[in-house]
Amino acid sequence: MRVLCTILNPAGGRAGWGSPVEGRRAASVRHVKRIVFAMTGAEGLPGGIARSNRNVLAALATLARAHDIPWSVQALLERPEHRPASLPEDVPYHSHDGDRAGFSAALLAAWRPSALMVFDFVGIAAPVMPLALPGLARTVLFAHGRSYWRDVRKRDEWAIRSATLNLANSEWTLKKMRENLPPFRGEVCLLGLAPDFPLLAEPPRRTGEPVVLQSVDGVARALGDRALLLVARMSAEEHEKGHYELLEVLPRVVAERPRTQMVFVGDGERLPELRDLARARGLGECVFFTGRVDDETLNRLYRECYAFVMPSTQEGFGLVYLEAMNQAKACLGCWDQGTEDVIVDGETGILIRDPRNPEELRAAIVRLLDDPARCARMGLRGFERVHAQFTSEIGQRRIVERIEPLLDGHAGLP
């Protein structure tokens, strides 16, 4: 019995195939008799890819059960204790704790002509690439953002081109891949919130209960009713999330709108540098760096903040916007980053073209601050959008819909 599901988000549909030769090769293979999911990790790692992998695991479990196909998991960066609790007991889980040689050997040992090899990251697909190039291995690659189109290594380019199917996390990611790479087979598969994410049944309301944090000047201060929030790591690898751009425009925003506060949640080696920058720009009283916080504190900050502001230029999609929308918060993001698949400009938040343009960023923030009623309406529409299009169940259905046609030897060709 097929389990192809109706997706509640028609806009996230198929985006077309690559060359006809590749289509004929993929469509001519035999039925899949086993599935191998090769991932960096799901439970033992932070970040959006790990959270997305929990939906992949659930979707593969659904497919394997419906088609009576055995499957297994190879986790490159995890240890045995990271085995997902949701993984069925009869599904083998092999952890490699960063041992790439052992991971590669395990992938080759698991390969069969009748296997479907699914990868959460193109960089770990190299061991089976010699088999994928001539069509001896069927591979599915999940494409999470710009690492799939900007400065792509030749080895990874060939892995993408030879894959049976590439699943891009947004329309933007697939578009950029098509612009920068040779022909390949690809579709959009928008993400969903993780299965363990606490999806709220109703839009939360600000309680007004004081939230006291230590500001950059070292004083404990209560957050007011115009506190903006950004949740992201402050590391060298994630330095384009918008921290620097916000600190550049905040002095003028605060001068014009004195009740404005800015809360940065997250850790990373650049946190001290950013704290010093805020202090140097005279923002000691109104900027807060919390470091990492527990879930209860994070939910409280989401609930009590005025809006979520992350003018990031390195998303590809942006699961954190969904987390803010779950709390009924209007979001500020950027065009041409995959973010437009999440934030609807003017309806659930504001999108800007260039966060490095101080006037554009300042004006967008002020537009949010000056219209609390509109900001609240955007938050409510965002809450509705999450429940209609981005729950864990909907994300899993999208994965099932795109992978299932590969199981019977057909590649979903028209």
C-alpha cells in the first residue's frame, strides 16, 4: 500500500528534473529492498540539520513500514547513547563518533544494488560516489542551504549531479543550485518543525511578568514592551546572522525610539567581541547577551519579546523563524535567502533586501516598533502559517511524497 500523502502546502511542490539521460537511468533501476540513512547526527548535535533529521528518521520509518523494507542508520558524529528514542528497536543504529574511515567502510558494506542511500549532507556522500556516478547506487541528498551552491568542491558537485534526487530545503536553495551547478535532479522539500518541538495549541499572550537580565553594562534590568529578540550562535561559521548589522543601527533606533531593547540569545567565540562592540556604541543599558539558555527561559523570552529580528544572509530556510512564529511573533528576515518560503512579507513579518544597508534595516525595525497592532496581527498570521504548513507531520509528509516514488524503481517522472 502506498503512503503518498496530500501535502497541505501546494506551494512547496515539485521543481522539475535534470537531464533526460539521468531521468532514464534513475527510472530503469530495480525495486528498492533496503534503505540506509547516512547522517551527521540527530540527537547528539545542535543545529537545524540535526532537528531536520528527526523528521527524516520518522518519514523513513513510515516508508519502510508501509513497504516492508528493512532500513538502518549510520551516524557519523554521534555515539551509541545518542540513538534516537523514537527509532524503532529493530532498526540498526551505527554510531561512529567522528571516525570517517569507519563511517565510509560501513557505508560501502551496507551498499547493495537494491539499496537507497539517503544522506543529510553532501560532504558525507563521497564513499558511494564511485558507485553513484555510473548508476550503481541510488542516492538522495538533502540540500540545506548555500553550501550546495557556493564554493562547492568538485567532489561534492559530482555527488549532487549523480544523485538520484536532491531535496532542497527551499525554492531559493534549488534556484541557486541550478544557477551554479551542472544539470541535476532536484526538488524542493520545505522543512517542518522537529517531532519533539513543543508546538503550541493557541497563540500565547505576553504575561507582563518582569524578565530581568543583565545588560551589557553589568546592571540587572527588566525587559520592557519593546524588546527585540535574536536567537543564533555567534561563531565564525555563523557570523552573518545579523548581529553586527543590528549593533550598527541600534544606536539610532534607540535614540529615536528610547524604549527599544535588544536581546541576543546564543553562545559562540564571537560573543565577547559583540559584547564589546555594543558597549563601544553606547548600548550598554539596552542590549543583553544571555549566552545559551534552557528551554523554559527561551520560551519565556519568545513569549515576552516584541518581535523576532534576525536579518540573516546565511539561512537557506530558517527553522528559527518558525520557532518564533509558533510564539505568535512577527519576524524580520531577508529576501533571497530561502527565508521568503517561511516569512510572508507584509503578512507574517518584514523582509529586507540588504541588512548591510543601515537605512533599510533601521526603517524596517522602526516600522515594527511604531505599529504594535500590526505587529501583533503579523504574529497571529505567522502562528496560523506554522500550523498550516510547517508542523512536523507536514514536513514528514513532504519527505514521504518525494522519496516514495523511488522505492518501486520509478523516479517520479511525469
